[in-house]
Amino acid sequence: LSVAIVKNSLYIWAAAGFRGLCVRFSVQVSVQSLSLPSPLSSCQNPFTPSTEVAMILERITEFLDSHKLKYILIQHSPALTAREVAVAAHIPFRELAKTVVLSVGNEHVLAVLPATEMVDLTVIRQALGTPAVHLTNESAFNVLFPDTEVGAMPPFGNLFNMNVIVSQSLTEDEEIAFNAGSHRDLIKMSYEDFERLVQPKVLAFSAPRHARPNLYSAGLS
């Protein structure tokens, strides 16, 4: 919902989407004799993307364009969970990739895996040869990713000076889709192009939720 006052008229815009159909409409109301709180501009739609979020999306698309890669940008209604994103964007759940932030010693690493699977930290510790691997606390995200929404980090370590590890199971997909810095922007591209651009380390560190119930009960990502 968007609101604006132009020449003594109150304009209200709204949009609704259903199964790929977006319906937009506006309403005009005279405000010559209408008393409104001041200032009206202080009221902000909580789902309106901030300037910072718009900037990360621009950085991502410019990054991809500079390498002349093909991709699709999908904008959908706000969604927080992977299942909600899949429904809102009208794409198969299995095509979604999620980005998990790991602390490895004094560094941060992006772990990219299918949204249908979970990280097995024990496997990662063994593969990297260090016990100092754990999930990064979300309280650090504002510093690490200042222009992205929490939980919507894109899997491009290149943009954040971070190394990237990718789950072996994700390499089996021809295409992957992932959050592009916000909970309403999604990018879909070929996995081959993603791997060539990011050059991640491929490890078998994830497992389906139903196959590893102990990981789910432990609350791992």
C-alpha cells in the first residue's frame, strides 16, 4: 500500500497478486477538509524496500551483467521462509538455494545448499580440518551484510570478500534460484554460470531434513 498527497488529493495505491497475476489500483480522495496526522511521510510501509536493499540488488545485477551472464530477476510478495518464497515466486521448492553464514576461526564463509536440506557442521569440520566451525549469530549480519535483509544474503562471496562452499547435491541442478538481498527479490540462473563466477569449494555437507532428523531437532540451518 502506498500513500501520497498531490494538490489537495490523497492518492492510495495498492497491488495484489494471485497465481502470477498482478492487479494494481488507485483511489483518489479529496483532503481539502480532511485532518491528517503530521507529517504523513513518517508513515512507511514496512515491506517497502529500503535504499540499502535496492543498492544490493543493483550491485548483484551489475555484477552479473559485467560478466555477461544470463539470469532472471523475479520479484514477488514478501516471503520469509523458503517454502513461502517458492509459493510467492511460483517456482519448485527444490530449485531454491539458501545461503548459510558460517564462522570458521576468525573468518566467515558462505555455505550454499538446497533449501530442502540442512547443514551438517560435523562434516564441514572434518572437511576443513578444524573444529572451529559454527553458525554465525544473526546479530553479526548487520555488520557483515549492511545492505541486505537478514536471512536474504545472496550466495556471492565475491561481493563480501568471503569464501564460498557449495553442497555437492546443489551441483546436480541445471538451474538455481536464490534471494537477491531482500525477501521479495529472487534471481534464477544456471548453476554452471554460478560456479564459474563464484568458484566455490564443493563439499558433501548437507542432507535432506527427513534423512537427518537429529539435525532438524538441533535447530541447524
